[in-house]
Amino acid sequence: MRLLAHAVLTARCEIQGGALVAERKSPTAVLREGPRALSEAQVREIEEADLGSVGGVDIDDVIEYVHKDLKSLPDFITLYRKYLKQRWDVYDLDFTQDKIDWTEKMSEEERQSFIAVSSGFHHGERQVEIELPVFMIGASEEEKLHIAAQIEDEARHTVFFDRFYREVVGLAGDGIMDILDASFPWVSETFVGPFGLLAYQADEVRRNPYDERARVRYGTNYFLWIEGVLALSVMKVTLSYARWRGFLPAYYAGFTATCRDESRHVQGGMRYLQDAVRKDPSMISEIHDTLRTILSLSGVASRRIYFEPLGWTEQEVQTLFFQQLRRKLNDVGIDLPPDLEVLLEQVEPTLAGG
Amino acid sequence: MGEPLFFSAQWADAVCGALTAGPSKEHRDGKLPEYWDYFELVKSAYPASWALGCRDLPAALGKCPAYLTVRWGGGSVTECQITGPDDPLDATYVLGMDYDGWRALHDGYDAQRTVMYRKILLEEGNLLEFFTTIYFFVECLAVIGTVPARRPT
Ligand SMILES: [Fe+2]
Ligand SMILES: [Fe+2]
């Protein structure tokens, strides 16, 4: 049934040559393809796309783009200048077609799977927005610019989900917190693992803003784990579903633009961690200790999420997740001790991001 | 007589009973059995203690800061009592929350968000170690929130 729908959609898309999608491959194709090479033209397309054209960019290319500069990480001024060119207006999105897709075209199973994934993002974006300001205090002057930009990005991502939940899913409420309250029942109990830890780490940094060891532990959870692994993996799941089915065009455009923002966050975060370890090699133990706590939590699930309606199996999500972590660690040059390698093999993904 | 006073010795006794019994069946039914297996596994070997403080307890409920001290050992609660500002503070993890946060938790506010929104905060103890068993802590905090008590209006 789904294959048939897929074939029909493919044909329709080819006939129309629609702006949203030029190619219809399976959502999980990237797992078999492995890393892809981006041409200069593709990089330019990703970097320069505005909100009107970002819907035509392949999400797998954007995720590849995140890794493009990890081996020679850009400096914070470069990242800040990219931000100035790439920021987008979340109020320019028009969710009219998304509402039609959500209510008339998507099945109840698809909606439930989608919302189980996107609610982690709704709350995740809000959490990374409010926990970031304290990290700016102890940062270098150049990094302060990048963090200020990132705070604005995360605020915009929070509004993006607020609008999606109001205008497409149909949740009602006066303020931003009302909508967060309304989507919270879909958030898994294990969300408090990485995000509760981030909240407490932010408090640790608030009390001692220049404690570099506390900052490295915070940065490992925030930039490496939450943004670099959880967010990018799970973003890919909803975006490749939307692209595959040709649904939710404003969600696809806004969240692909969000993914491009995340590439700057991950690159900035990896730059911070790499610089910290180069300055003081003993900092690697703070990264390891943080990963040890995170990985020991990540093997626990409180709910079963059904990814199948979105075109994924849990195993495939897990594979994607490992790919994302390995690539970050390899590209930035972080080796793991044997006990962490063992823990890593037991991990299941938490559905969240920032 | 009715319900014990919030943050009283009788309330601490009731908390002890509730923690020993663990989360209710209705609460357990909403989550995967594997999750509760993990909870029981952590509980069976949990070696630490918590001092859960109320920073601004109303005078009608006692002197502040007051702490609900919970000590674990051998899979059960070995001590659960209220300690006041004049008692020695002896716990692996000292946490603090304003009375407003306690009141909200007691009125049913979500325990996960109580942690995530920093209503309750770790004031002493190793943060990374504390978080390796955070799901156990959060579920216990939820149980504590369900123990009936009278509060001054
Ligand atoms: Fe981010
Ligand atoms: Fe974000």
C-alpha cells in the first residue's frame, strides 16, 4: 500500500517537477549510501538558499554539510557571519498546505508517530534556548557573538514548533508555555536524562561561569550529544518522511533551515571542545565522564515509539544514531576508552533535539 | 486528625511507606515493563542518600531550611526523616527547592519538569554520578508528591 502511494507520488512529482522535491528516494537510503561528497555547487545551494528555496534542498545533503567543516573547524567570526546571511523569518512560513496534509492526507498512525518524535523537538528547542545564556559568560569575545546568534536561532526554532503545533496539529493555548504543556504528554520520561542534565549543568556554569572543566562537561552534553547526535538523527527521520511523502512543505522548509542552523551550532560546539582539549589535554576526561553518564542513561526506554509509519524501523534509527556519533567523534579526534565503547553498543536513541 | 502536616515527622513516615511501596499500578501501567525493571534494578543496589530541602518553609510548618532526608540501602529505605537547620546535614546529594515548587509537586506538577525546569536543584554532590540514576530519582520524587499532607492556606 505504501509502495503504491510512493510510486504514485513519485510519478506525480516527476510530472509536476515541483519545487519541493526533485528526487524521491527511501527515507533510509542514506544508511546504505554512507557519507556522500558534496560538490561546490551543492554547498553553495545549501549555504545560500532562502526560505523559499530551502524546501528544494535534500535533507541528507544538509546533514552531510554539518560534517563538511568538522575536520578543519571554522572560527567563531566565520560562523557569526554565516548566521547573518542564513537567518530566516519564522513568521514567513505559511502552514496552510501542512494543515491540509496533516488532517486529510496523513493517517492516524503517521500523525501519532510524527508527534511522538516532534514533541521531543518542541521541548528540546525551548530547553537549549533557555540554558545557553550562562555559557556565554565565560566564552571568548568572538565566541560570545556566535553564542548570541545561537540563542536567537534557538528562540526561532522554539517559535517554529509553537506555530507548527498551533497551526497544523491544532493545539490551543494563549502563551508559549500553554502549547508546551499541551504537547508534553507525548514527551518520553527519559527526556529528563540529557535535558535535565543540561539544566543542572547550566546551573553549575551559572555558579562558576569560568570553570573550564564544568564548561567542557556542559559543552559535551549540549553540542556533541544533544545537537550533534540526538537532534541531527531525529531531524532526519521527520524530514525524510516529509520529503518522501511530499507532505508538510512549510515544516520541511522551516526544519531544513533549522538543520542548517544546527550545522553552525555543532561546528561551533566542536570547535569549542577541540580548542579546550588542545589547550589542556586532560580535558578529555571531562568529555569521557560526561559521555559515560549520558550513555549509561541512553540504554533505557520508557515508551515504544513506532517509527514504521514514518518509513523507519527502530533499528534503522539506531544505526543512523551511531553513524552520527561516530562521525563527530572521528572528525573532531575524540577517542573513546574501552568501557565507553561497550556502553555505546547498548545505547538506544532518545527522541529529542535542539 | 486526618492527614499529617507537610514536612512533619508523620509525613516523612508516610513518605517512607510510599517509597517502599513504589509507584502505583496505574502509574506503572503507562510505561514499558523494561523501564520498571530498570527502576527496580537501580533501587536494589542504590547506595546513596538524599537531603531534599525546602529553602523557605512557612513558619507554621517548621524552621527552615528543612530537609526530607532519605537514605537507601539493600533495596529499601533505611531512613526517612525531617532534619532541620540545627541538625547535621549528612547526605550524598543535597537538593533544594522553594516552597512554591514543593507545593506544585504536591498538587500534581510533573516530577520530570520539576527537575528539568530547575525547580529542584542539586546543591551538593557529584552531578554526573547523580544523573546516572536520574530516572529512579524522578520516579521517587513523583511518589513523594503523591503522599497526602495538610498545608497551611
Ligand atoms: Fe541548536
Ligand atoms: Fe535548535
